[in-house]
Amino acid sequence: MDKYYTAETYKNWERIGKPYDKGGKLYTKIKTPCPRCGGLGIIVARVENGQPIPIPVDQGICYQCGGAKYLEKEARLYTESEYNTMQKNKEREKERKAAAAEAKMKAEFETKKANWLKRNGFDAEGKTYIYIGSDSYQRKEELKEKGYIFNPILKWHSPLPENEEKVEQHDVTDFYSLTAWGEYTPISGAANKVQAIIDAANPSTSEWISKEGDKIKSLSVTLVGVHGYENQWGYSQVVTFNDEDQNKITWFTSVNIPFKIGESCKLSGTVKKLDEYKGVKQTILTRCKLTK
């Protein structure tokens, strides 16, 4: 007798009785223990003295099998040739769905990648122009109008520099790595790398302006930075100025600074120390006073 197969779904079901013809196709009855009650016919609430105690609703009869313990149904029987063809079709469909899912995932990946690049100031090829001038704060409104955007890592940058001379082109992979979900994350030290590029393009000409202990009176300066931090004595600030010769002056203080970055003022104080930080000479002042 020829060998017949049920569909893969019913391969572990038990066949009942003999196969029979139905509309020119071969069928059989099959059964399997009810998956809801585990073949008990009841839903067990607990076990006492080794005996299962059913739940009180309808004497615990399983609604899925009606207490019969088994599920029965009619199943089509296939010849070996029919079964093999069906399996091949299923495999092809599985491959088609997998390919479609992969294509969809790749498309979503590329879309996310393109959106991230556009949103973060890169062109479609992942290129951007970093503004490397030392006057970015003074020119920030002008840079905004030209389409530049700012972030803490790349500073001011744009995919279209509009004939700006003080720019340097870089690729997104110089400072970011691409994640599996189509977006970029900063590499370690990326912000320092960008700052080093800007610093290298603007070598400092700063010199010490006096000797330790000297009094400085009404020196014309421009406020270039105010950075707060916590220490063991509380909150403090590093306040930096440039004089008219671009010499760097630093004041450590907790007092309120009544000027905005980029504004000019008169600075008086006492030279506390002549310091050098990252190759830049800076005059450290103390007991300072600021006036318009």
C-alpha cells in the first residue's frame, strides 16, 4: 500500500480508523490529547491524596475537549509526491517571507540612517563642514542664517558651507559609529577630537600680560567663557577673557558675572599666577572687578 502523509501540523496526531475517499481526495480521522487539560478531561484546581480535584465550575469539565480528553478532526492525506511538493512550496514561501522581511529591514535601516544624517547636519553621503574659526560665538547668528547647526561634539557645522573659508570637511565616521538600528553614536573622545581640530586651526598667540602680584586696572577685555563647576567649597566658575591683543585671562570666582559672552568690559584685579594650559599661556587673576 502506498504511504500517505498528513500536513506537517498534524504529524504527531494519532490516526483513527481507515482512510476514506471524500470528493476524490483521501482523508482520515486523527486525534491528540487536549492541550488545555493535558488529556484529563477536567481542569485541575489542586491535588489531594494523589487525586486531582477539579475546579468547581461545571465539575471542572474542559471546555476545549468537552471532557473527551482528546481533540478529534478530519485531516487530508497526501501521497508522497504531493507531500514533497507541499513541503517545497512551504519552504519557498518561507524564503520569500524572509527575503521580504530582510528587504524591509534594510529599507528601514537606510531611511533611519538618511534621516539621522539630515537631522544632524550631514549630506546624503555623510559629509559635513565644521566651522574652525575662533570667532564662532561672535558669528553664531550669521552662521545660523547660513544654515549651520550646533551640537556639543561637532560645534558649528553644515553640509553646505556657502563659500565659507573657515571650514574643514569631515565624514560622519570620523566622529561617529553606525549602530545596528540605523543611527550613529559618538565614538570615544569625539568632542576632544573636534576641539583639537579647531585649536590646531587657530594657534594661540596669548602671552602673559604682567608679573605675579601686579595690579591690573581697567583693562579692556571681552568675555569669552563662563563655566561653572562644584568643588569642596561649593559652586564656582572659570571666567575667561581676551584682551585687545588676544591674550587669555582667567578668573576663578563664585560671584555673578553681569555680562554676556562676547560683551566688552573693563577688568581690574591682581595677578595671582602665570599659567599655561594645553600650550596656551594664561594670566590668572584674583580679587577682580568688572565695569562697563
